[in-house]
Amino acid sequence: MTKQRKFLLSEAEMPEAWYNITASMANKPLPPLNPQTQEPIGPEALAPLFPMGLIQQEVTTEKWITIPDEVRHLNSLWRPTPLYRAYGLEKALDTPAKIYYKYEGVSPSGSHKPNTAIAQAYYNKQEGVKRITTETGAGQWGSALSFACQHFGIECEVYMVKISYNQKPYRKLMMNTWGASVIASPSDKTQAGQKVLAEHPDSPGSLGIAISEAVERAATDEHTKYSLGSVLNHVLMHQTIIGQEAAVQMEKAGDFPDVVVSPFGGGSNFAGIAFPFLRYNLEEGKNIRCIASEPASCPKLTKGVFRYDFGDTIGMTPLLPMYTLGHNFVPAPIHAGGLRYHGAGVVVSQLLKDKLIAARAHHQLECFEAGIQFAQAEGIIPAPEANHAIATVIAEAQRAKEEGTSKTILFNLCGHGNFDMAAYEDYLSGKLQEHQLTDQEIQEAIAQIDTPEIV
Ligand SMILES: *Cc1c(COP(=O)(O)O)cnc(C)c1O
């Protein structure tokens, strides 16, 4: 009998509901505030940007939200996704730890993002929306939403962070193939973009700036809505099918994780894999360690502050209570474009504040080293974002070896890196630079947040 390597589920075993972790949390997240009045905003304030179906999910107190049949059916194109035991990596590390990974790279666009893109396009379609605008960093979210919009016959307009637009021409072409239009951000198509370009004509762009552009477009056209690929409660919730599937698959493997690890940009793939396991901690007294892995050059969880801040750079969104480096923080142009965001989702931030989850930061070179070790041991070439989780996993596995203890580690391999070869080329040719962010730079960015501290 060979050792089982891959744990699969049938379509019938796909989760039937999304999990809303706020229903299980003792300390609920603080409300978003209106930036002018500093008063909590109601759901109606979001109506210009999002369809009601999604706004209801954003504020719901229900624990389980039934997934519409059409969404489940579309997801079944690539779901359930496989769970693997990383025998190759365990051997390479010579560790007593058992390592498992959930692989989300089997989706059409190559990451976990279509899990929410399909759901969001579905609710927009239900309410007759004609066009959706969005931003994209590395291009993963833009391609996922392009794919989803194409299916529902909705126009899709993507503001792509300029540095990624130049680094990743194939991501742009992928979006074009699914019928979307792609604009390098900052652009002169919006007032927000024009303002940034006037001050910084060579700006490499950032997710915060691209969000400002996409939001402005939606706010100024009645047939256009806006869609976000991370950060918001409903987005995090749509991803919880990852962890729910993984829990069943771990059971089939006859195992249960002691540690769950995931890369962290705004929190969606972390929430996706970790929240269903955190439920065991919150409701059944289990003690699974959930670790979010972020870049040392954009360390909002490990070096940011818990404050009310804007979700975008210009200040068009409501104020959100989150771990942030300040909305003016423009991360260095590292290759993990999907992690270059100044803030963290509200729910994840509250969990970190309450020490119910942990965070680690890794430098870029360590991450690529980890990614290449993984590719050589397991075959799959990870997205640069996923390399951050792998760096944490390797550190955990090495610690297990030093301590001579076994433990079971599960991580989210949230996407493949097949469109990120330019990043690997830079690493392999020795051109990839370590980027050092100084504490002074962090303090300067944080000092620009002008909202009061949360006590
Ligand atoms: C978007 C993205 C991320 C970061 O976003 P989260 O919302 O934190 O998941 C990480 N990895 C990949 C592959 C992505 O596409």
C-alpha cells in the first residue's frame, strides 16, 4: 500500500454554506465610521458601491449563509480543490512535522480569488448591474473577476497597479481574453489618478491608489458597481469554503492540524482556510495556532497600528478599524503584488487584537528560497504571495525538528506562480534585491493617520 498523497472530495461534498466568524466572536468588530461625522455608517451608505445582496452579507449576524445553487454549480468547475500531504517537502526538510497543503491554484485564473468573484458577480447580476470596476495588484483578482463577469455578461473594468501592469503582461492578456478592459493605475481616467500623477508622475501605483480609481468610477455612474477582492467581511466569508473542505479532507487523512498557515494581503485566503478551524477554537476550546504570513516590506500585522483608517489612498472609503501602516503608505515594489496593501481586513484585525491569531513577517529573498525549495520538492511552482506561507511553514517544521516534537501543519497554497516567472527570473539571476523597511519609514507613514487612537 503506497502512502496516500492526495485527498479529494466529490462535488456532493462541497460546503453548502459560507461561515460568518463574527457570529462566533465574543468581541465583535467595531463598526465602520463616516469620515466626516465619525459616526457609525449604516448599510445604506454602501449602496452606491455594492449590490444589496452583498451589503446584507457584509453586516449579517447569521453564522451560516446558504450558497446559491448557481454559485455552487459554477464553483464545481474546479472545486472541491485537492488537499495534499507534502511528503516531498517533509523529506527535504528532514522534519518530524507532518505538512499538508490545500491547493487553490486549480481554479481557471490560478488562485482562490474566483471563490468570491463568482459569488460577487452573481449578486450584482441579480440586481441588474451592467458594469463592475475593480483594482488588481498582481493581477490575480482582476483575472478572477474578469472570468466571473464574463460568465454573467457583466462588463468588467480593472485598474491594475502600474508596476504589476508592466511586470505581468500575461495577466493583462488573460483579463482581455475574458473580455475585460485593463487600465494601468494611476491613470488619467479618474480624478484620483490625476491627483496622484500630478504629485508623483513616476508613481509605481499601489492597491490603495487603484482602489480610489475604481471606487470613483463606480460612485459616479449609476449602472456601475465596485467589487473588492479582499478585506471586506463578505469577501472573507465567501472564501471559507476552503477551510471547510480542508477540515473534511484532514479527517479523511486521519489527521488534524496543530498549526494553520496562510499568506496575508488583506486577509481573504487566510480567512478562507483559517476561520473554519478557528471556529473549533472559539466554540469547542481547541487550540489550533493560526498564523498569517506577510512581507517584511509591508508589515501591517506585525508592525502596524490598530486604528481607524481609510481602505484606499485618497480617502474615499468609510473609516475601518484595522491594523494599518497608514493609507499613504506605498509599499516597495516587491514581487508579491497581492500582499502590497497597507491595511488588514476588519475581522482579521479584531482577531489579532484579541490574540486569537498570530502573524509573522518574512523578507523577499527568504520567501523565494522557500518557494523554490517547495517547487523542487512538490512540483507546483507557488505564487510569490504563497511563498510567504511556505517560509513560515519551513520555519515551523525546522523548529519541530530542533525540539524533536511532531506536529501537523496545514497551509494554503493559494495560487500557482505560472504567470510570475519574471519574479522567479529575477531571483534565479540574482537580481532580486532584499528590501529593508526602516522603523522610521513605518513611523512616518503611521504618523500621517489623522484619526484618534482606538482605546
Ligand atoms: C490576492 C492574493 C493574495 C492576497 O490577498 P488575500 O486577500 O490576503 O488572500 C495572496 N495570494 C494570492 C495568490 C492572491 O491572488
